[in-house]
Amino acid sequence: VEELRKLLRDAEAYGRAAEAYQRDPRSVPRPETDIRLAALVPFVRGERPVLFRAERERDIRAAVRFADEMKLKAVIVGGAEAARAAALLKEKNVPVILDGTLNLPLREDDGYDYFYEHAAKVHAAGVRFAISTGDSGAHVRDLPFHAGMSAAFGLPKAEALKAVTLYPAQIMGVADRLGSIEVGKIANLVVADGDLLEARTNVRHLFIGGRQVPLVSRHTMLYDQFKDRK
């Protein structure tokens, strides 16, 4: 932790030196180029979010305290026990990206639906949040079902939809371009034949950047090939 503190403080000092040089390049010496520190400057200035992977309550609290000390714009990823630290998260305005909706409970004495209703509890506590499928890209296609399960266990349906669209865009600082259907934003759209959070719903059309993308894959080709086989 001390090494990380030193690195962040060095980045902050590097940013100040570079800024001073830009203001007065004639009288202020140019700082020696350090691409590692330069990359960290937007984070130590709070211009970009810093993601902390934390599951247990104690780890979430430690991450929030560290971010507060270093004046970082923190985001908790995972947050399996975020509801237990909700008061602190709300007080410090630290959002959570929940990624375990369909997981089994962490503790033996937790109910089977602990993660199913977790998003609803976090929302009720007033904590900013989004829903994710985790680090594995293979499960991204199941994102609507994660949000749908949360909706089935107490999260308002409108909030569940925002948790996979607008809220992640806001948390990552790109809501001016993504997350909702508005003039001036990137036209990434889907057209479905039902509720997007229902497993029985089929996506009929997909647009990325305003251009329609064919919904053809090996899965669909094999389905069309063998669907009428008896």
C-alpha cells in the first residue's frame, strides 16, 4: 500500500510540474518524461474513475478509505457485501459495479437469493450502482438476464434497465455519449420483440454507431440448418 501511495503522490507531483511548465515554459524547467506517471495524472486528479476490486465489507471499507485519503474517484467492482457498507458508500458517493447476480451466496448462512436481491438492497440504500456479468467476456450476452433476475427480486424494472445502460455510462464518465437514447449520442440500439430483461425475448435488429449489424452467427446458422430435423 505504501508503494502505491508513493506512486500516486509522484504522479500528482508530475502533473503539477507538467502543468507549471505548460504555463511558463521559458522560466520553468521541463519535467523529465515519464509515461507511467503521465498515464496516472488523470486518475490522481479525479478526472477518471479508479476501479477497486473488493467483495467483503472490510475490503470495501478499506478501499473507500484509501480512495478518500488519496482523493481518488473510486468505483467498487464486485461488491458482494456492498449492502453491508451502504451507508459509507452513499456518504462518500462511491458507486458499485455488481457482478455476482447469479452467483451462489458467499456465506453458508446467507439465503439462496442473497445475490438475486442484492441490487435491490443497494438501490434502496441510495448507493449508485450498475450491473455487470464480471470479467469473463463469454458471459456478456447474459447481461439482460442478470438485470432481469434483480428485477424479479425487488429491483424496480426501470432501475434494472438503467443498471445495464445509463448507470454504467454515468459511473465510467461517458454518459455524454452512451447510455440512453438522446440526440447527439452514439446510436447503439437494439430492437426486440418483447421485454429486454426476459429470457424469452429475441433481439430482431441491432445498430452500432447508427449502422445496422447482421445478427448472424454460427449459432443461428446451425439452428436454421437443424431446426426442422425430425
